[in-house]
Amino acid sequence: MCWFWGPYGWFGGWIGSLIGLIIFGIILYLGYKLFKSLTISNSNQNNSALKILNEKLVKGEISEEEYLRKKAIISKNK
């Protein structure tokens, strides 16, 4: 082994630290994207359910009382 690498080679010095920071940053970024995609998909489902509920009220398939009750349930799940 060469004298300038030290006992651990390149990965024991600043290059190893830099690679560790890059990997840590990638893990944080992927976690953030996963969390963001899960929260967006949940809000989209609630908006979709509310849209269907509004359409049923307009078509006269459900009463106003039933609409208000179901809307409160959907809003509570947001």
C-alpha cells in the first residue's frame, strides 16, 4: 500500500466521508419524495370521493341530509 493512502486507503479519508454524505443525502431525498407522494395520493382520494358525492347530489341520487353526513365523514378523514 502506498504511504499517502494511509492504513484504510482512499475510503478511510475525506473521500469516504464525502461518499457517506452523498449516500445519506440520497436516502433523505428518497424518503422525502416517498412521504410527499403518499400525502398527495391520500388528498387526491378524498377530492375524488367528494367529487363523486357532489355528482350524486346533483343527480338526485342522495338526499341533502345524506350528502351532509357523508361529506362530514370525508372531511374528517383528510
